[in-house]
Amino acid sequence: MNQLKAQFEQLRNLDPNDPGRWPFGVRIATAVLLFLVAAIGGYYFLVWKSKRPLLLEARATEGQLLESLTTKAKRAANLDAYRVQLAEMEKSFGAMLRQLPNKTEVPNLLVDISQTGLAAGLEEKLFQPQGENKKDFYAELPITIRLTGGYHEMGRFAGGIAALPRIVTLHDIEITPSGGKGITDPTELNFNVTAKTYRYLDEEEQAAAAPKEEKGKAKKDRKGKKKPAADEA
């Protein structure tokens, strides 16, 4: 204990301005300590400080990759459920396509729509199919219909249209009092409606319609590009 105390006392009495007179062991320990401090300082300024932004960037990338991996792992875990949903959607879509008439079935469908109004007890004043509006994979066929009859008969007509095996929708419904000459029944109403049915386009029709759509888009793009030049002028 006394020896250790004497060593501490010896260290306290060392002259920092004359390290040549320090004991050999103290000089070696001081040199090693200074070397370690210089090595640590050099590593910090020359290596750690210059590489730290790269380390932070790598950590951020690692976080993004882990998040992406977690998301993909969840999707992979639900892959079977997604496949079942996709199969159900394809089945449902196929069932809807089967409800769209083809070219040969459209005339019969028009007859069915007309007969639905007569069967409901309505008098048909106008039944006028319009031109087809071709969309992506189907064509829309609007029909202008004008019927006369009672309110309940119109309800039966709407129910009959909904019960048809093919898809038919009713639009722009307008119900007004008949008010014509010789009308003795005050409940007599005029029923103006646009019925729309839809026809599935075959592959040839879709191929023929595709170039027209591309030309239309090209024209719109050209018009859109010309507008800024006109504004600048």
C-alpha cells in the first residue's frame, strides 16, 4: 500500500516540461497513450467522419428494404386468398359477359323490351333504337321509349325489365301527367325513358375499334400540344 502510494506521489511530482527525466516505464506508458489518442483521432477524422454519411444512407436503405420485404411477405402469405378472389372475379365477370347479347340476339332482346311494356299494361307510343356507342369491349345501344299508362303499370314495367335475362338499364326517366284530349282517367301518365342494353364486341370488332381510339387519342394529344403555343402567341 505504501509502495503504491509512493508511485502516485512520484507521478504527481513529474515535471511535464522535462519528460527526459521521467522513469522509463512512465515514458513508455505515455508514448503508448499518445499513440492511441493519435490513432483514434486519425481514425475519426480520416475514416469515420468521411464514411458516416454512407453509413446513414445504408441504414436508411436497409429500413426501406426491410419495409418492402415485410409488405411482400404479407402479400405472399395472402397469395392463396388473392388467387381465390381472382378466380371468383373472373367467374363473376364471365357470368356478366354471358348476360350481354351478341349481334344475332339483339333483335330478340328489343322485342322482349317492347313486349315487357305491353305486358305491364302500358300503351307504347314510341320505341326507337338509337345508334350503337362502341366502348372498350362492348357496345351500348340506347332505346328511346315513350309509354302511357298508370303509375303501378310503370312499376311493373321496371320490374319486368330488371327480370330480363339480359342486362338492360333505364336512364333519364321522366313521368308527366298525360293531359291529352279525351283522357278521362286522371291517373293516366306519360312515361319517357331511355333504356340501354349492351352487346359484347367480338375480337374482330374490338380490333377494328382499337385504331379509331388510338387516332382519337393522338388528335387530342396534338391539340393539347398546340394550345401552349397559342397562349404564348
